Amino acid sequence: MKTNAREVDKLVEEHLKMYPYISKERVGELTIDQRIAICISELLSILPEKEVTFINFRYINGWTIVKVAQEMNYSQQMIYVIRKKVLMKIYLGISHLLNNKEKCEMKER
């Protein structure tokens, strides 16, 4: 399990970047990445609008922090605060799946 805050942020960011490309259909046996994507979908439906907007701009559209800040009319510092909050919320929402993924990867070794 990741304990370093930067490692956690990177891990969540990786899943957010993959999110648009992973099937969220609940058909048959789901991969761990599909389960994570479904969980992220559910989290996006309950997060505050500004956090969802940030995720869409930053991770779905791939915009820079500067461009996100300009578009959302926030300072860059405030965007980093939003980023930190939303990454932690998503991590807390998917951490149980990430732990299972790590255990499966360790078994495969």
C-alpha cells in the first residue's frame, strides 16, 4: 500500500488518465481496472461540481494547471488545493480496490 502522499497522488492520477478509455459496462467478470473506473464514475456523480469540472479539464481533456485555473477563474494555488482535495477523495473511494490490485500483483510474482 502506498504511504507517501506523492505516490498516492500519482497512482490516482494514473487511474484518472486511464478512466475515459476503460469500459464501465457491468457485464461478465470485471477486471480490477474496470471496477476502479466504475467506482470513479460513482464518485464523480457525488463530488461537488467544481471538483468534477477540475477532473474533466485536467485529466479527461489533459489541460495544464494554468489553463484549468484560467478556465475556472481560480488562482493556480486554489487549483492545487482543489486537486489535493479531489485526489484524496478519489483515493479514499478506490483504495479498497487498489489494495486488492496490489495483492493480486504480489501473488503473480
